[in-house]
Amino acid sequence: MKPFPVIAIASGKGGTGKTTVAVHLAAWLAAQGRAVQYLDCDVEEPNGHLFLKPVIDTTETASIPVPIVNAEACIACGKCARVCEFNAIAMLKKPLVFPELCHGCGACVLVCPAGAIREEPRAIGVVESGHAGSIAFAQGRLNVGEPMSPPLIRKVKARRMSEAIALLDAPPGTSCPVVATVRGADFVVLVTEPTPFGLHDLSLAVDTLRPMDLPLGVIVNRADEDRRVQAFCRDQNLPLLAELPDDRRVAETYARGELLFERLPEWRGFFDTLWKQIEARL
Amino acid sequence: MKVVITSSAQTLADPIDMHFGRAKFFILADTETGKAVVHDNVQNLHAVQGAGIQSAETVAKLGAETVITGSVGPKAYRALQAAGIKIALVEAVCPGTEALRRFKEGDLPVLDKPNSEGHWV
């Protein structure tokens, strides 16, 4: 077992409790004296900071390299436009670059036979890092209107420290930002809720993650008498890590931006159990 | 003069497609001879992003001087401008033949800025 695993907390559906699970797991591990790092990869709307209240000591601009075409050196062969998987270059009379579509892969530079393309950084957001008590903290904040989050997510993940348990708070959904977050994780916790939407989006998330060959486990948050998620987990052979009860006091505490443990000490027990469940699978 | 009409189906008798970037078909028509050739745009119809840009590239390759369509987004507009292709605007769906007739009569306004929001980005 790795002493310092990387655990991603994801979900198909939004609002199921990813951040709640991630920040409380971080706080619980820290309270046990474990070295832990919380990395908020939900860079479009990072909100773990509302609960952990970190002191930020470093803010670094994150950029991706985008092509600049030297029109005089360009021989108008169109190879740069053809190689671009993201339609960020159009070959008209000369190549026309749309930097906002560029993923910064550099293929255009490699294929240009005239050496007419150089790259220039384009800022897409910031990575902020600091600490919340003994929890090492980092989050990405994508610039407003910016569509390209995976490069920023990778920069947040690059802040991972080698000697701490890393908790990655993933964005919701099943597309590139989620894949960028969970790639390379040692375990993925999927947080869902006992609703048709929760179940549907959980099944999409499982379909997305299974081909990545990542060990998965499920948490049912706000668990109630609807047992369809649990039945799905049995059918899919997915471990059910924890069921967190539906409790209005949790919502009240959450809405105040507070951690649960002080007001609801029994929640320490849920995270104790949850961590044992995860640890047993690493 | 060669023009491209964005079309919902394969002939000029069919209704035009009001979308430029994700138009189903491009019909290349010669305003003098009346000859029309259909080009499938399925690749750009399903593009994840940059459909308008690639469609502009397609239209440029077809050698059209003007495109007759209903809406053009900001990036497609920039690409068409760079290619020197004019945009003649149809304000409501009509058969391609009618759009072409109105264009020849000088009845279609020329678009001088994008008239549609970009999608996603």
C-alpha cells in the first residue's frame, strides 16, 4: 500500500457532496495527524476554500502556449491547420489562429516545415496555494469566460507533494476536466445521491472511469429509503464505501461555510469508517 | 460568380439552413450558369468546437465569393473576413432557389458583423 496515495473525489452529477466529502476527509485525516493535501481541481468554481479557509501565500499565473504565425516566413502549406485537432487554426489565405480554441499541444509548431510558428503564453487562470492549519492547500481558478480547464487542472495537480495524502476535489460531469483530474489517481470516490438523476449520472461516471482502469468506490450522500443506487453498485460490483444520512443540520452548517465536526461530532465516525474503507482498497 | 448557400438538404429546392458553421450541406452555385453542386458538411456539423472556422475554410476552398446564410458567429465571421468572402443574409427560412434569386436581385443585405453568439466559447 502506498503511504501517500492520491484520492480523487468525483461524481457525475453536480451538487451531490464532492466538496463536502473532500474537505471533511482532509480535516479528519489532519486531525489524525496524517500529512494531507487538498487540491481543488474544480477550477471553474473552486469552493473548498469556503470551508477550509486557507491562508494563501502563493499565486501563480497559469498559461498555455499558443501559436503565433510569422506571416513572412509562412509558406501557406496548411499543415498547421490540418494537424490541429481543435480547429484552432484555419487555413485561409494565410493561417488564422483562434487562441481561445488552442489546447497548447504544440503540434502546429512541430509540423511547420518553414519554422514560421513560435509560441507565446496565454494566461488561462491562476493556481493559489497555501495551507489550512496542517492541511496543505492548492486550488486553480480559471479566468471567467475561459473554456479550457484541463491545462489548469494539470498545473494544480503538479502542486502535489510527495509526502502527503493528496485529495483531489474533481469538477462534476464526465468530460475532459474530470478525466484530467482523476488520471493517475490511486482511487476514485464517486459521491452520489439517491435520486434518479444521481443514479443516472453515477452510471455515466462509471462508464467514463472504468476504461481508465481506476479503482472506484461509491458514497451515497443524503441516503434515504430509495435503494436504487445501492442496487446499481451491487450489479456493477462497485464497493459502497459509505452512506451519509440526510440531515438538515448538515445543510445548515454547510450553508454557513463551517465544517461539521464541531456541531455534529458523530460525523467523525462516518469519515473514520470511510477512510478505513478507502484504505482497505489501496 | 460562385456562391455557397447553406442548405438543410441536397438541392436548391430545399429550405436553406439558417446556421452557417453547422449547416447540413453547402450548395455551391454558379450565378451565371445556374449550375449547383452539393457538398456534405457532416464533419463540421459534428465538430466539438471550431465548426464555423472549418466551414469558412471549406467555403474558401470551394472558391465561393459570397456565402448566403442566416447566421454567422464571431469566429466564423473572422475567418470569412480573412478569406475575403462576403456574407449575404437571409432573415427567414426559404428555399435555396428563392435565396439565390433575391441575392441576384441585390435584395439580401450584406452582413458587416457577426449576428450570432459563439457556442461555448
